[in-house]
Amino acid sequence: MKYTIEGFNQRNAIALGLNSEDLVLLRWFVDFKNTSDMKKKYIKHANDMGYWISYSYLIQELPILFSANPQYTVENYDSLSAKEKMDLDKKYTKACKQKIKRILSGNLSKVLLRNKSVNRDDKGRVKSEIYVHINPVVFKLLISDDITAVQKCTTDTVVQKCTTDTVVQKCTIYPSTINTYSSTTGSKQKSKDFSSSEKHENINLIENNTHLKVNTPTKEKKASSWDKDRLLKAIEIFKEQQGEYFSLLEKIYNDDKNFVPKNEKTNNSVSKFKSRFHNINESFRKYTPEELEKLLKENQNDKFTNTNNEPAIDINEIRERAIDLLQEKINADKTQFFRPTVRHNLDAFENEINEICNELLNN
């Protein structure tokens, strides 16, 4: 392992239990402490300068150490209210700060030593700050090619301690305890993240057939649990609707009505969307002209006779004229609003004819 990571000996870093994130943060600290922008304080017992690390500034400077900001991962982030955005940003910042604490308190604490400083401000309130300084002995091992020095580091002063405050501290690294996560497990995990061949089949279907990227654990979990055939149909509908977000694809997949067999849809539509023309025709077909005339005469007889029981008008002429007007009304109507309920209902049909006959008589 002759290659260096962030300027540090990779073999010695592994022996000390450091991973790539530790080395990235260490390199940032080494470079930034030499500028005038970092708050610093002399540490008497260490005879060295300590530097105060602003977690908020570190999050901005090293975004590679943390997950993506909510504004890039949360769908419809721009449509959220100011309060919702603020809550998301607070949770994100809190999680990032907790990760910084874990890194600084882990194996990196062998290199970056922390010193707590307690002071009182102008108002007399107690204020504590943590100042970080470099362990020169361990830091030298990281930029050295000598592995034997790493396997046993003995110091003579408090400043040159390895992991504790003991004056003389041995840091023996045995082969069985060497942290190889960065060179083995870590690389396998990265290859899993970036190799589409190892992704779930459903994820490949989504990414190959749409513009969507299944790039979060939540999306991966959902997509992996979906039925393949149902997903293919959902993708077709998603593309027809020119969908933009994963949430729409999920909604389409979960909506059962999108997967009703076509023959069922056809049967339902035939029975549901009967036009008024169909209803009228069905009523006419049930009776012969003679039967219709007889029924209409019986129904209209009382209305169109005088006191001497003699026809006052020509009933046949009125009926024929009424039927003609009804047919003209049907032909002229281009909408779906006129729907006489006359199908299989003679009384309803007669009521339609009666209304027209009454209009003719009134005129």
C-alpha cells in the first residue's frame, strides 16, 4: 500500500483504526488551522496552540462527510412552508453535528486531542469551549512509512500521549485488530451503490424506463417490495401522464383501479353510459305500432273527449305529431342532459308523449 490518502500513509492509518472520513476531517483541520480564520487559544500544559472547531462551519466546508441537504432530497421542497423548511434544516444540522462528535471521539481522538476550557463571559456566566490540538507523535506516524513505530508508540510527556491522559501510553496494534473496513467492506459497499447490476430488478426497471432515480433508502425499500408485472403497468401509465416525481409512480402503483381487466371496464362502461337515444329505441322496439296506438288511445281517451263522449279532435293526428316532435327533440339535442327514463317503462314513455300533446292542445 504505497498510496497515500489525503497526504497520510494509508497502511499506518489503517493500523491506527482511521477511515477515510477521519482522514478527510484531519486534513481539513491541518490546512485550516494555519489560517487566521480559526479561533485559537494557548494550552499551557500542552505547550501548544488549541483550535476551536465551529461545527456549523465544518458542515458547510465538508459536505462530502454528510448526507445530502434536504433541499436536494425532499420532493417538493420548494413548495413547503418556511416553518417546514426550517424544521427540516434543524434536523439535518443536528444529525450532522452528532456525526462530527462521533468522528472526533472515535479513533481520530488518537490524533486530535481535545482540551476543555472554562471561562466566564462579561456577564459572569460560565462558558466552556473545546479546543483541539494535534498529537505530534501520532501525527508523525501518519506521514511516515515506518510501520514498526505505529505498532508501539511510547511517549515521555503528557503532550505526546496516544489515546489517554497517561504520561506513558503504549499503543500496540496487533494484526488481528487492524481496522480494514476502509479497504475491504467500504469498497464493496461503494461498488454496490454504483453498480446497477447489483441493484434490485425493480429499481433497474424504474431507472431504465423513466427519468427517475431510486437514490434513497426509503425509495429502494418501496420499489424492491413491488410486484414486477404491476410495476411495468404503472410505469406505462406514469409515462402516459408525463409524470415527474417518484410519488406519482407510487400513487399509480397503489391505485387498484389502474389494474382492472379491460373486459370488466368495457362491460361496466356499456351498462353505465346508456344514451337517451338507446333508451327511446328500446321502448319503441318492445311494441308494435298497433299496440302503441291502442295503449295511447286508452291512456289519452279521457283527455280528448267532450261531454257527449264524441271526439273533439283527431287523436291519431295529435299522437303522430307528438311522436314527430319528440324525435326532432331527440335529434336536435347534442348533449347528454336529456335522458327520458323510458327504457322498459311504458308509463314514462307515455308521460313524454302526454307532455308534448298537452303543449299542442294549449297552443
